[in-house]
Amino acid sequence: MKDEKQESQVFPNKLQIQIVANGPALIQGPVVIIDQLGNKEEKESMFALCRCGGSHKKPYCDGTHNFNDFKD
Ligand code: FES
């Protein structure tokens, strides 16, 4: 596995997605999120997308994975 700092230097403008064990996917923008209705939201800084399915703020993580026994 390559060093994270080294990777960002090789691909400085690439979207970065980091999967957290037993938790969300961390997305480092800039990125545009388009919801199921076609609404667009620009994200510049890091945010978390739910992978456990339990969030009450989908598609974003609200920390519910800490309480619903999500394991991967
Ligand atoms: S991954 Fe955090 S609430 Fe689902």
C-alpha cells in the first residue's frame, strides 16, 4: 500500500475516497453530489457517505454505524 501523502503528491487533483473500516466512506472534494431528485450540492471539504444503511441523513453518515453493529 502506498503512502497516503505520496499518493496525493502523485495525483494532486484526484478525487479521494477513503473507506473506513466498519464506518463511512470519506470523500475529499471538490465534488458535486446529485440527489435522486436531481438537486446538486457542491462539497469542497471532506464529508462522509453512509455505508451501513442506517443513517437518518442519507446519503451522509450521521454516526449511526457506531450503534447498529455495522461490520465489514
Ligand atoms: S456509515 Fe455512518 S451512519 Fe452509516
